[in-house]
Amino acid sequence: MAQTKTHHRGRSTRGQSLVELALILPFLLAFAGGAADLARVYQASLTLESAVRNAAEYVATNSADSAAGTVDARRIVCLETSKVPGFVPGGGLKPLETCTSPAVTVPTFSISTTAVGATTKNPIGTAKVRATLSFSMLFAYPLLPSHTWTLSADATYSVVKNR
């Protein structure tokens, strides 16, 4: 008489695989979300630093005084960061040029004819531009103290004008 063996192996491994997936899936999703948030923060930080550097160069080269420099710096930083998460457009006719976030300041602006290398015909313009941006993460992470981060950047640029 021949003996027949029954195989229950297929059903039990499917259940085991389902349990393993249920245990691992939250960690995989957390890693994917963390990677996405890290990439967003890095991209926003690079964009903000580039915008501030470009604004400092423009202000030092083209602006006549501190008030005009502040307006120019705000316009440049706002236009270059308009696609960054946390950007808040301003009001008026050109809302992308008068944003309220990132906050832009020009703490230092000078045009010197007495500095080394400067003349009355070719003064040296120096500008420092600073910007801060509130950045919200996609997810609240348990080990991080805050769901919102403040990104900041500043740049100083000096140039011999009228060359």
C-alpha cells in the first residue's frame, strides 16, 4: 500500500510572509518618508543659500543705498525661492517679488571710496544679505524636537563698482 503525504507548506509560508511584511512595512515607510524629508530640506537649504548669494552680489554691484539694497535683495531672494516649501507670497501687484517668507534683511551695506583699491571713480560696494525660512517637515518624527525647522543663510559680497 502506498502512502500519500499531504503538504501544508504553501499555506504556512504565506502566513509567515504576511506577518513579516506587517512587521517590516512601518520601518520601510518611515525610512522612505525620512529620505524624502531630508531631500526636501537639503534642496530648500541649497536654494536659499544660492538666492542669498546672488542677492548679495546684485546689491553690492547695483544698489545705490541701503534702502534700495533691501528692496533689491528681497526681490531676488523671493523670486529664486518661490518654489521652495515654506514660501509665502506677498501682496500687491507683484506678490512673488514681495514675499513675507523667507524674511530678507540687509544688515550691512556700504560704498567706500577710502578702502584699499577704491577710488572716487571706482568705489568698493559691500553688502551682506541674510534670509530665514520656516520649513515644515512632511511627517512628525518622534526623535526630533520640532515639526518645523528654521533655515537661514547669509552672504557677504564686495565688488569694485563701475568697471
